[in-house]
Amino acid sequence: MTKARDIRTKTPDELVGLLLDLTKERFNLRFQRATGQQEGTARIRLVRREIARVKTILAEKQRSVVQS
């Protein structure tokens, strides 16, 4: 799990790439759950929260660019 302060150091392009990777991981975890291959369900929750964290920080960065 990545801390918010670590995410804030990334550029917007890096954040978009990270968001894409997390979205793919979430899809794969959902697919594993649907097919009965997943052993633990905690990772889905962590990935969802990480996606929300990245989206929030990306929105903050975009707002700061617009205001400047």
C-alpha cells in the first residue's frame, strides 16, 4: 500500500499510469473472485482504496494548475 505523501511526489502522467495499473489489477482480482480462484478478498479492498487515493490526489493537482 502506497502512502499519500509518496503519491503526491509523482507527476500527473505517472499518476495516470499508476491509476491504469491499479484498474487492471482490480479487474484481475474481480475476475479471480468470480471464478473462485482468489484466496483472500482483502486485496480488492486495498486496491479500491488506492484507486480512490490516486484519483483524489490527481484531482487536487489538476485544481491547483487551474487556479494558478
